[in-house]
Amino acid sequence: MHSANFELYTTAGEKTGRGGLLVFEEVRTAFRDILGVKLPESKPVTIVAFRDEQEYAPYRPHAGAFAYYLPLPRRDFIVMQDLLPEHYPMVLHEYTHLVINQAGMKLPLWLNEGFAELYATMKPVGGKILVGRVIPDRLQVAEAGLANLRDILNANTHSLSYNENDRIGIFYAESWALVHMLKFSRSYSPGFEHVLDAIGRGEASDQALEKVYGKPIEAIQKDLQAYVHGNHFYEGVIHAKIGKPTVEPVLTPRTPLETAVMLAGIQLHGPRREEALATLDKLAKANPGNPAPLDSLAWFYLTGPNPQSAIGPFQRALESGTRDANLCFSYAAKLRTFIPDADYLAALRRTTEIDPEFSAAQALLAAYAFNNRDYPEAVRRFHLVKKMDRAQAFAYYRALSFAAFQIGDAAEARSAANRVQHYASTREEHRLADEISRYVNGANPSLKPPALLSDPPPQ
């Protein structure tokens, strides 16, 4: 079933599913208020919630994970063991990661996990939201002994402290306790926004903390040690609204094949990858002409360490009539140097057949035609580019002006040349703008084609 901002696959029953979707919609409005960010509506969020631990087992990434966030190219997933209310804090943790990612916030690992733990305690109280309740398990670990704070602050997803079973619990507990202290303690909370600003500008976490609070990390660690052993954990009240959804979730039929492909796609990113690959290959053979299993395989390889492995599955998906415009474009852009021009063009053309408004694909086709002196096709494709960055506009209009002049459209050529003048910003660009203007107005008849257009970056 689906609501305004989520879709849900569940075996827990319709009533439980509706209740879960309403909770997610309410939490989404709260986060939008809390963080003051606009969440994208173009990237859907899919929740996969099983009935119990047994059903969930094939998709569990590691022991102890009741839920996890899985960002994939086409959509974001939250995968859950069940929809039991006692497990909602784990879900809130993962949804915090999703919101941070979709909002485009680049946070160091300790801060990302610390915020997720903090907002996992979110609880509506009247017209307010209470956050920061003590998490007994985390506090118990922190009281048993903290790790070196500088190691926590500099950890990444490959660090031992985040991957070894006997250390990851300490990492989560210390990250949570530190964020709690920085946000709610009387001596640290006034400077927390300054720390976030410094980190947002690219400063290392330890340097930002030392600079804002005027003390070394070792002293901050002593304060943190005292904080977790004290009796002064404070809860915070945030004046944010939890909006009640006005539209009821709607049931939408899905075929067994669609569901099987989705589940295998999730499983590809866990410990049962080989099993998932075999499942998708089996589904592709059992459903000739249906591109869904092949699309999933192509995406997996394309975004992995060996993207050339996507060539076979993608070509079969293309032959089966894939409807995934983003896959076609990403394949062309990422494998440009590994595939023949004919395959590159076929992928881009299929992109624009599926979605004529896909400006980045139209721009690549225009650039290819222009570089190969096919000026009529270049002009046609240039006109289909509806969106571009300002940084691309100078080269775009310069090439359009030259190409239009080659096919005898002097008015179009002069109009584009005027736009070149508008977008020129450096001394060299102004020189080139004057050059193309003189050319289309007959004052510089020997001008050679502008330098070959480079491929615009993928969107």
C-alpha cells in the first residue's frame, strides 16, 4: 500500500500496515519542522516490513539489526523485522539517516549516528516533541568505559571501531552520549550550533570542538565521562508539529514478479548476495521479455566495483524494452569509454524515448552530434535541453550558435551568440563570445568549430 510519501510492502496485515504508514507520515512532518529542510518528493521511500524475525532473517544484514536504511539509485529503502511499536525507536534511528541523506547533509559518522540515536527517542507530548530520553542500554555501555574520543570523532565506515562486534556498541553509545551532551548540557549547548557550522564548512570534528569550546579533546572527554556518570541527563522539547495525514493509505496490486525482484534487489546488498544473484538470473530466464530482473542486475553491477559487468544484463534489459530512463542514462555516462559508440547512443536514445524531458541525455546526444559535425541533429537536440547549470550555458549556446549558422539559420545563430555574451564571465570567455558573434554576423568567416564539447555531468 502507499500513502502520500511512502510505499509499504508488508506481510504483517493491512491494519498493521496502515498504522505503520500513518506513523511514518507523522514522523516525516516532524522532521521537516525540526531540521527546517525540504525533503525531495522525486525520490520515493519504500518500507519493507516483515511479520516476524523468521521472515526477516534472509534480509538481516547482521545480528541485532531490527531495521536498516538502504539507499539505492532508484529509491530509498527502510527494511524492518516487523511493525511492532516497541521497535519504532530502531525505525526512527534509520529514518533519521534517510532524512539526513535526502536533505543533502554531509555529517561525520559520529554525528550521523549520534543524531540518529537522539531522534530515535522522539515522542509527541501534546503539541510538542520530546527528544533526548535516556537510552538505558547505551548509557550502561558508556558508563562501563569510553573509547578514545579522538578515535570516535575521526572514525569512518571502514574503521575498526565501527565494524568489530566488541567495539561498535561503544561507538554508538559514545556518539549518542556526546551529541546528547553537546545539545542539552548547560555548558556545551550554547556552542553546538557553532560546531555544526564549522563541520558544515569542512572542518575536522576534533578541530571544530576544540576551537568552539576552547579546550582540548582530552578535556572534553573528561567532561563526557562525568556527564554519563552524573544525574543530569536533560530531555529537550522541540516545538514542531506532527501533522496528521489527510489521505488514507491506498492498496495497490503488485505482481509476484515485482515483489520477488524487489526483495532480491535488497538481498543483493547483504550477506546473501550470491543467492540473490541466482534468484534474479532465474527470474530473468523464467520471464523472457520482462526487463525487471535484468534492470536490477544491471543496477547492481553498474554501481559496484566492476561496472563493466553491467554490459551483458543491460543489453538484455534493453532488448526486453526496459522502462528505466535513469538506468539507461547512467549506463551510457558511466561506461562511455568501455562501450562502442553505437551502444552509447542506443542507451541515450532509449533514455529520451522513455523520458523526452531528460535534459542531461538530450545534452549528451547534442554534444555527440555536434562533435561529429551532424549540425541538424545537434540543433534539434540542443532545443530539447530544458534544464542546465549556468556553468554549462556558455558552451551550450556557443555550440548552438555555430551549429545553427552551419544549417543556414542565421537568426537562431545570432540569438544564441547574444546568449553567449550574457553567460561569458572570464576574459577568455568574453574573447570567445566576441569571436562567435563576429562569425555569425559575417565579420569572421574563417572561424573553425568550437572545441569539442565535453559530456555534461550525469544528473
